[in-house]
Amino acid sequence: MTTDVHDDLLERFYGPDHPELGSGPLSVEPYISPTYFAREREQIFRDAWLLACHETEIPEPGDFLVKEIPIFRSSVICVRGTDRRIRAFHNVCKHRGNKVACGEGYGSTKAFFCRFHGWSYTLDGRLRGVPESDRFPGLDKRSHGLEPYTMDVWNGFVFLNAARKPAKGLREYLGTLADVLDLFPNELPCLGGRSFALPGVCPSPFQSFLFRHKRPPARNQVHVSFRNASKRGKSLGS
């Protein structure tokens, strides 16, 4: 298909139904404006369910994943407890705010230890040990555990939400998308993983959808991404 024919088809597809799109150049402001980014963060992502991992990535008690969420300047631990439940916590020690699991990625541990002053936490987030606890008179360990991060699981996929009390639960948030995906098997194991990108300039699928009436897609880049649950690397928390 020639470029002229391609543009003509797109013009006929978008033009009559969406005249508000116009035909002028698109502004780059949404991509570079700090003000626009702040609005997106508060109005879109502050109460959005974001995918963190699949439960097969942390299959055994003590397995965990440290997930950085730059948009909120947050670090989150997703961990499977001894009761085999998956929980999520802010990666922040209640003593001086240091990380209890350094780095990002997978690990396995029996407990989390802050490397600053040695406070330790169980896999379900309870404060377990405080060195020289006599220097903390009146310390109530029950109220100084790791801070929970809002989390839910759907068909094995672990989602996080920055809001303490989200306006919608995960299933409601997914809406009809979940209705469709519920028809497919979701209990397939993660067998291997590797992620790399080849040089080039290629818009994301979302951007391609938005901009395809303006230009043909680039063809010189391929993204491949797989997860590997069996090679998580060394522990980050012990």
C-alpha cells in the first residue's frame, strides 16, 4: 500500500466521524510538560491499578519482588508469606525510612532486615526484632510493622494501587476487559525470561493507535520481553 493510499484511507476513517481531531500537527507538550505530568499522576495514575507481576514469579514462601514505581517515587515489596498469601508493602523501614530490601528484582528470604540499624520484619510485615530495644521505651511493635501497599490479585496477576482506599476494586476497574480475558486460560507457568531492545525509533502500541492517522509506523525496532520465575537471582533482603 502506498503512502498516499494509506493516508487517504485514514483520512476517510477519521475525518467524518472525528472532525475535532483536525489535521494540524500534534503538540509535544503532553510529553515534556511537568504540569501535564503532575495532572496525569493525580487524575489518572493516583487511583489506577498497575500490574506488578504474576504470582508464579514468587512461587514459594519467602520469594519476593522489589518493584520500583517512579511515578510515585515509591519502592514496593511483593512477597509470598509462610501462609502462601501474597502481600505488598512499602519498602520502607519504620525506624529511619531506609529500604529493607535494597535494589530491584527478585529474591528469597526468611525475613527482611534493615541494613541501617538492624530492625527486622516477618514476611507478613510484622516488626520482629529491634536491636537494643531498651533504648525505645514504650515501643509498640504491633504498630510499627511494614506499611501495607494496596494490592489485589486477578487470575494470578498481581496489581498495585497507590490509593489507600481505591474508588474501584480491581475486578470492577478491569471491567469488560476482565470479562473477555476470563474466557482464556490464565494458569500457564512462566518458563523463561529475557528482555532486550534493538536500535530504532518505534512508538508504543498506545501511541501508534493515537498517531496512526498522522504517520506510518516505524519498522526498524523490535521489543521482546519474557519473564523467568526460576532464575530470580540472589536474595536482596538477607
